Amino acid sequence: MATKKRDYYEVLGVERNVSEEEVKRAYRKLAVKFHPDKNPEDPHAEDKFKEIGEAYDVLMDPDKRAAYDRLGHAAFTQGAARGGFHDPFDIFREVFAGAGGGIFETFFGGVGGRGEDRQRGSDLRYDMQIKLEEAAFGVEKEIEIQKLDTCDKCQGSGAEPGSRTINCPACGGRGQVISSRGFFQVSQTCPRCRGAGQIIEKPCRQCQGEGRLEKMSRIMLKIPAGIADGSRLRSSRNGEAGTRGGPHGDLYVVIHIKEHKIFQREDDNLYCEVPIPFSSAALGGEVDVPTLEGKAHLKVPAGTQSGQIFKLRGKGIVNVNGRERGDLLARLIVEVPTRLNAGTHAQKLLRAR
């Protein structure tokens, strides 16, 4: 039983009043998607590709399209119309030859033109540990990293001083080489010049023509006040150097804040525990509370319970995006005597009054 043919407009996904340019646009998109060479594991790709080519062949020819609009597929039965269908692979080559940059520009995502040999350098990551005090108030740090940096001898050009660039003999300066695979041609980046179209006559002997080599670099980094654990700082153009004078990548520094022996941090607030004598908790008094800037005095009201939290405003960490500071929340831990009996302890409290 013969398979019923689909409507040509439906095959290309266009309306019946569509223009020739829209037909061509739809064809290019679908032909690239279903080309057999791009879908080697799909047994139906070639049938779809041929169907797309047939629809395009009809709808781009004014006479064929007019006959199809009147009679449908019956217009192309034997004797009903002059001329058959063109080879779908010939149609593909013809359409993409006029797409700009060669027939494979669209098919391979734009590899038809000359490549660029001056590639940007890679981004780098550096993990840095800092103290809580440094995170709170900001600090400048010098770091040392081993990375690919600009060659001093050739200044990144990759060429010996006085040398010149010449057209690549492998691709004739085009940056692309074309190989044939039966009816189909494949355009690939030239392996010798890597798509640049030119090569250096005498590569720099120090960096072997790369324009960069491994070096130890020192970089000053300013860490802002209030930075949080896990924050990532970007140091522009301090990553690896690009090849043959290409731009540097960036350096990303990830901040890790060391655990503090007294304070715990939550956002811009600090938390700590402060031991106080039983007498100060019961009768009231004043205790010293540690802060990142020294000691602060805290008045303790009579009858303070162990575990009670007191807030010292503005003694936390400055907000990294503004001038406001967080608070310090001190949790008071009452030290209860263990060796005194109740009577003796009560007498001491009375004498203290």
C-alpha cells in the first residue's frame, strides 16, 4: 500500500501564501536538521531530507507551484506536468552555495570563513582563606599563581623578532580545507594554521610560537569589607594569556573564611557566648563583651537567666553593599558555683547587698 504524500506546505511548515524567500528560509532550517550526514543513526533522516527537497523544488518554481495549487500531487503524476524533481542533494548544494561563506556555513554553524588564531586565554580559579577580621574590615592580599602569561621575548606575537607572517600553504590563506566524501564535501578548520589563514615564518624559540609560557605571577587583590564566605571576586584580565597576543582571561577568587574561636557569623550579625558570675546574673552588674574591635561594656540587669541574649547594636559586620553594620548578639552563660552549699551562698549574697 502506497504511503500518502504530505502537503508540501505542511512539509516545510509554511502558509499557502508564503513568499519565495520564506520558502527558502524554511527549507534551509529543515535541510540542515535532517541531512543524512548529520543524522547517521536515524534511518528515516534521508526520507525526510528528500521530502523536504521535493517540497522546496515545487514551491520555488512558479509553474510547478501554480500546478500544485490547482491539482495537488496529481499535477506531478506521469504526463500531467513537464519535468521531474531535482536531486535533493543537488538542491542542498545549490541553496547553501548562495548562503554566504560557502555551502557549509549554515550546515556547520559558520565555519566557512577565515578563523581567528588570537584566542582568548582561559579563566582561572583561586581559593583563598582569610580571617573573620579581614572579612569584616576588608584587606589587600597578594597572591602567587602559576599560569600561562605573555612571552617576554615576542611580546605575545608568537614570532621571532623581525619575522613576518605568510599565507598558510596548506589552505592557501582561506583558513579552511575541503575534503570530498562521495557526493558530499566537508569543510574543516585548517589543522596547520588553526583557521587563521596565516602562519608565522619563524616561530618564537622561547614560547614555540604560542605567544605565552608558564610563569609565576603576583597579583594584588582588594577584598571588600563585609564579604561573605563563598563569595567569588573577579579580577579582570588576570587569567591566562591568550594565544599569539589574544586577550587574557579573568581570575576568579573564591573566598573561604576561617572558623573563629569566639564568634559565629550569620549574614551581617555576629554571635558569641559570654560567661558571667552567678552574682552578676542574680544582682545585676556590668560585664565585658568581646567584639572584633576590642571589648565593649554590657549592663546586666538583676535576675538575668542563663542563655539570655543581649544585642549590641552596630558591633557586627558592615554590609558589603552599604554602610550599615550588623549587630553583635551576646548569649550570657551564668556560671553556677558547684562547691558552695545553699546557706553559705545565700550569706554571701546578703553580704554583697
